[in-house]
Amino acid sequence: MLKKLRPFVIYSDNFLNAMSILMPIGGMSLFPVVILREKYNSDDEFWNLRGQKTINHESIHFQQQLELGVLPFYFIYVIEYLLKLPFYGSKAYENISFEREAYENDEDLEYLDNRTRYCWLHKMLY
């Protein structure tokens, strides 16, 4: 039942610009919403397809937040980032288990329909 839930999608360049302190952000999942760049809300086919992929990526994070609860999700996210930073350096973000699951599956728009709960766990150690 929970896997059927999807976030609300809003578009705000101003908010994402304010949050882009360390790196540029194209989208962000802040339960229960996904915030995307305004260019993704376009009739242009290129940006529309990129927007679908980004919505899917952030919706994977939405499901991860449902599994753990919002605060535990962000706590684990930050701790895992800090633990991986000495080993991966600037690639630490890409190696967070939550991000690995999302990046590996964001092009599969049916992934959330078939996703196994807590599947990000096996990505945590490698």
C-alpha cells in the first residue's frame, strides 16, 4: 500500500538556488513534496523527459523516507555521507546508499511499482 503513495511535486528555482550551497541541485525530496527546477515543468520534450527521471529519482527518496521516517532518513543520510567522505572524497554523495539506489533506478519509470522495501540496505557497505 505504501509503495502506491507518491509525493506532491512543486517547481521552485528560488528554493533550490537557496539550498544549492555545496553543489547545484536539480531536485530535492522534502517529505511529502518533491521540489524541482522550473525547467522540468516545460512543454519541451527534452526537459520533460529529464523531469520525469528526476521526479522518479526523488520519488525513490520519498519511499525511503516512508520506510524509515523523515528524521531517521536524514540522520542516516548525513552520517553515511560523513563516514564515506574520507574514503570517497568528492564522490561521497554519489556513494550514499540512498543515492545509489535512486541513481541506479531513476530511468526505470516502473521501478517504484516493483521495488522491494529497504533495498537500499545492501548498497550501504560497498
